[in-house]
Amino acid sequence: MSTTSLPVPDRAARLREALLAAEFTVDGLLDLLGAAAYAALARSETVPALRATRGASRLDTLVRLFLLQDAVPAERARDALPLDEALADGWLVADAAGETAGGGAGGGAVRATVDVRPYGGPGGEDWFIVSDLGCAVGGAAGASGRGEGVVLGVGGASTTLAGLTVRTPAGSVLDLGTGSGIQALHASQHATRVTATDLNPRALAFARLTLALSGAPEAELLEGSLFDPVGDRTYDLIVSNPPFVISPAGPDTAGARRTYRDGGMAGDDLCRTLVQRVGDHLEDGGFAHFLANWEHVEGEEWEDRLRSWVPRGCDAWIVQREVQDVTQYAELWLRDSGEHDSGDAERYARLYGAWLDEFDARGTRAVGFGWITLRKSGATRPSIVVEDWPHPVEQPLGETVRAHFARQDYLRTHDDAALLAGRFTLAPEVVQEQVGLPGAEDPEHVVLRQHRGMRRATEVDTVGAGFAGVCDGTLSAGRILDAIAQLVDEDPVALRDRTPESIRLLVGEGYLEPVADQ
């Protein structure tokens, strides 16, 4: 982690103009580096990018400075950006090593003090994420060997949360645990007021730089843990990629802890506390989105544990995306902190053992990772959907998430009679697949499959397939079932009695869309 003070954002607009003029953007990087070298950067592999930036263009210079942390001759830097201002404001410093990538003398070379990574906004915006040196490109190396207060840039978790978030106009948004400010940056596009909090004051400074260099409105930046900095204030939207890693406590593990990932509470208590308290800080109809880890504890169903976290008056959709056994989990985060390759085998074994001792003491057999979305509905019969879904999905999912909760509202307010009186359309991304032996007269299985959003696949019977196939919004569900009953020679009353459960499933999972009552 750099020991220099962080840059000041006062003249960030001038630096932004220079970066854009040199095409230091996502598209510019793809054109310069090519897809393979650009993807390698996301894995913290820099050799392909070094080979691609051996020229002397302004873009070559900026990539060397801000993404590869290389020293460049001062005159090349002056050609690419307002050098005197960048030095005075702390974005760059004179290089003391004496050598540069271009072979120049030390007195004529400069280095970046922070990572600056181009980042494309959802509407094509050219944004920049500012983070600690070496932490912009993410990848498996994580924050290996860095100090406890290191601030990371863009990673897979950041983009996952941004893609999950419902993006409707909001009066107020809270980004809890902002880090380098990525979620606050997204929120600035659809919110009147953005508040960003973090326990780490360096993270707040980086968030300020990210917003300023991206040309985004300023946010209210508050230091503190969980909801403490905002008191009893409420918000239309709350997002958080919290320090959810489940780590052992104690002096032996202190050197392996990181503020950005370790919340300081036992087990998954931080995530549980965050979820349980969020209901008090949501406006009616407001959404909260979290990434989280949770324990799979011996003798408990993990789904029941998570249902118990949901605060009163909130609907919830909880999706488990991955499960690791305790050995895999400990190894992952020991690698993240650099312990795996530290060369100190005795220390590594001691830390590994501390992790397993902690899990044994808590009865933890595995750890789940996934998404938690809450909506403050005020319903007396809340919808709480908990599911395991490790399959590929299509981001962004914000609209899929919004539609999920809208469907829960519909199902909650429509009993079976109202459901049969309702009209539906087949979602446009749904196709039907028939599985069976070649030449067989009838398929063995009929599957409805979504090609967007969650990309679900659900097996249906002949009635279900026929029902979904003719749902075009013109006939009520009951009339469609009556017609099907005639075709299959079944009692229409019996068919009406047994079908609403299947309709609820198809509506709840997004295969069928209710037609609004006229």
C-alpha cells in the first residue's frame, strides 16, 4: 500500500479531460490491448499489457502509469496529462528508483500514487475507479501482502452487486461500506441524494476521488460501522458489499485480516445484523441489496437460518450462488492475504488451523455465498423466497429483481378464484423444449426455458405446456383450462381445482406475466 498521502480531487475535472482526450476508456483499452491482454489484466496478469504498450502514445503512457504502476519519463507524462497539476495534487510523484520502462533517468521519471481504472457505466458513461496501487485489476492475487486498510478497486463482487440493483429513480440511496465508491457512482445516476459510509477513512477518500474523476455529483461521505453513521434516517435504496468474510478471531490471525473483507464479528453475525437492521432504514417500497456469506451449521437447514434474518414487514429473495467446504473457504482467504505464498509454512499451518478450529467450534460445515434482496412491503404475509441457484444468469438483473417482487405482490393479492379469472402472457424470452427418443410420437419431457434473466428451466406436463403456449392475454386462465379439459377429455372442475398451484409457480418464476386488469 502506498505510504504517500492520497490525491486531492480539486482539479480532477482537468485530469478527466486529459484521460478522455487520450482515449483512456474501456473502449480505448480494448482497442489498444486487444481482448486477450485486457482479460489478462482482470486476472492480475500484466505481461500481455506491458508488451502491448511499448509505444509512446498518450494511451500507452497512461496505461503504464495508472494500470501497470510503471515509471515513465516526465516528458511523456506531460504530453498525456497536466503534469504539474497532477504532481501538485498528488496523483503522480517523482520516481526515486532511477530507471523507467523507457530507459530514462530517474530524475526525469514519474510514477502514479494510485490506480485509476476506466470503467464503463450502464448508459455508456466513461467512469474511473480510483483505488490503492495494484488493486485496480482485481484477480486472484487480491490484496496479497498489503496493509489492513487497503482499498480495492473493481472486482467481480462489485459488478455483481451493481448489476443486481433495481435502478428506478430514488430520492435517497445509502451505499454502506462504499470502498472505492463503485456503488455510490452507479447510484449517482438515478438518485437525488447519495450517502456513502465506511469504517475505513481511506475508503471514503478514495470514493471522493472516484466520483470527482468520473464527473459524478458529490456524495455525502460518513465514517462509521453499519448504520451508526446515519442514525435513524431512511432510504429508498440501500446497497452493500460488506466485509462478509467469516474469519477466526485472535492475535494469531490479526496479521491476515483486512478491513475490506473482515467485519470483526463472529461467524456470519455481521451479515445477519445488517439484514436484520435494514428494515428500520428503508422507506416503504424501498429495496436493499447485499452480497453475503452464511454458515451451513450442522443440525440446521441453511434456508431456515436465512429466513430467520428477514426483518418484519419485508419481502425477501435470497439466492445462494456457491457453497464451499470449510477447507476450501480457509484456503481462498489465506491466498487472498498472501499467506499461501509467504514462504512461512509454520505460520500458514497455524492460520489454517485457527480457521478450522473456529468452524469446528461453531459447528460450521460449509459456507454459502450469494445475494440477499429485501423490499419493504409492509405485508402481513411476506414473501420470502430462498433458493440455491449456481447456474449461469444474465446480468444486469435489476429489472428481473424488480419484476420478481412485483409478481409476489400479484400472487399475494390473488386467491385461486382470482387467478383463474386473470389473463396472462408468455414471457418473451421463454421457449419450449421437448426431450425424447428420436422418432417417438410423444416427448418424454417438456421443458420451459428462459433465455434471459435467471435462465431458469422448468419441466411441465402436457396441460402446463398447452396452457403456457396459448397464453396471449386474450382469454382468462379458467377459459383456457376449460378448453384444454375438452381436448384431453378431463373433468374441467377437477382441472380447475388442481392447476392454480402450477400457475402460481409459472408466474412466480417469471414464465407467465399477468395482464393488468382494465
